[in-house]
Amino acid sequence: MTERLEDIANKMVAEGKGILAADESTGTIKKRFDTISLTSTEESRRDYREMLFRADAMKDYISGVILFDETLRQAARDGTPFSRIIQDAGAVPGIKVDQGAKDMALSPGEKVTEGLTGLRGRLKEYYELGARFAKWRAVITIDGPLPSWNCVKANAHALARYAALCQENGIVPIVEPEVLMDGERAKHDIDRCYEVTEWTLKTVFTELYDANVMLEGMILKPNMIVPGDHSGQKASVEEVAEKTLRCLKSCVPPAVPGIAFLSGGQSDEQATAHLSAMNAMGQLPWKLTYSYGRALQTAALNAWGGKMENEAAGQRAFNHRARMNSLAATGRWSETEEKKAA
Ligand code: 13P
């Protein structure tokens, strides 16, 4: 029997659990491996992902894993498909289906995400391979007068068309409109981030409505409301939590079962502290959890360092980060917990 989209979506935001974003494209994982001077090959990518997917954290703190095409088709060293390892840990395998943010024609400095052509066929194949949710990331750049309405509208429209195709094929869409906080051009303050995120989210939900997307069967993956990396501004944990919640409450209907944040370049501890502060602020209409890439993986990647003999150390680092974020997903993280060694 086909699972209901609502049930899959609810499982993805189960109490105290969140999503591991391990869907780095071949180009992005190379950049990550460069930081530990490791050559990116099919084998090294497999070894790294196997280290993560076999960690204890998977059972206790991870509800779903976003994979890249290669990884969904890949197997562990003993031949077990990664999708099976993920399912056996009680988590849902997911797949990144967008084909990247490309320069937008006649809109200098802006990107639009591509990948709708042939998407229906790819979703059917991914379903057969075990994926039950998907991800599409749109990026919105703040820079002076940017973003343009053209960019916000085109990206929101593509997200809605993607989400409708997913639901038609029994797959829960993660809808990810990321207002960037990192990069040289990110000089904006926190209030400009608020304004652009609010505009983007309102546009996205209008497009989702027009496209007949069932809100109960999707997950939103937004940025938090933070100042740009090069703004010179620092915001307190309370300010980020309060502004992010205010923005989300004004834009995200309560029919959406869950919001799973991206980390977007925040430090590991900031991403955890912000999430915990929001969950500690009282009753919310949706689950609020993590769908972190860098903030769940960086410590593990460094501890592993590309060496088989460090596999257990890499897993310990991942277990610790995942446990901290699980506490944050229920508003119970503290610096004391953080200091308890991994
Ligand atoms: P970060 O948490 O590293 O931003 O990655 C999450 C993600 O999946 C971006 O698409």
C-alpha cells in the first residue's frame, strides 16, 4: 500500500529527530574533502557516507537523509544499499532532485534553480529506488537592491511546480527557499534578512496554493533570520530566535507539519543554540527541527579526516552533534550539555 504523504512528512519531523542533509553534489563534496586534503573519488565518497550512515545517531536522532543521485544508487562496502541501511535505522531516504542554481538570464547577480525538465520520470525512478521525499533548493541573494521580483517569483514558481510533481508521485517535497547569509556580498543586516525572507516565503506559499500542493504533505526548509556574514553585525541568540519565529508565524500556515532549517554557514553551535531557543519559546503550530548539512557534518568530517582508522572518531563527533540538535529540537539544549564530551 502506498504510504500517505502526511504520514511520511510527520515521520520526517518526529519528536526529537531531524534530517541529515548529505546530498552534496560531486562538486560540493570535493570542496568539503579539499578541507581535509582528501581526493574525492567514488570510493572515498562511499566511505565517508558509510561512516555517517552506520553511526548510532541514525537510530536515535535522524528521521531522514537527503542523498545525491550517486549515493542513492550506491552500496556500502559489504554490498548493502545505502537506502537499506538508512531504512533499517528507522529513517527515510530522500533525494536532491534539483539540478543546481544557474545564472538567471537578464538578471545579473541572481540565480534560478533548474531541473523541472524530465522531473516526473526521475521521481518515478527515485521512488523505485526507495526515496520517499525530495529536496529542491532555491537561492535568493541579497545585495543592494537585490533580490528582484523576477528572481523571487521565478524561484517560487519552480519550487511549486517541483512540489506538485513530487506529490503526484508519492514523494514528500522539501521546499527550500534559501535567503543566503554567506558569501562576500552578504553585507545586509538582520532586518533586511527578515524583509526578504518574509517576501520570499509569502510568494512561495502563494505559488504552492496556486499549484494545488497539499500543505500537510510537505516540509519547509528555510533559513533563519540572521545578519549577512559580511555585515559586521552580531545578533544575539534571542534576537535570531524571536525574529525567525515572528517571520515564520506570519508566513507559514499551521497545516504544514514541520519546518526543518538549513544551517547556511552558521557555526555548529550557533545553529543548535538558535533552534533550541526557538523551541523553548513555547507552543508552536508546526514542528521545528533541523535539516543541517554543514552543521551536522563538519566536526565528523574533520575527526574522520579520510582515514579508515578514524571511523569511530568520526562517528562519535557525528553522534554528539546529532544529539545536541535533537535536544535543540525539543528546546532542551544547553552549553552544559554541549561541554559533556562527545
Ligand atoms: P547546510 O545546512 O550546510 O546549509 O545545508 C543544508 C542543505 O541541504 C542546503 O541545501
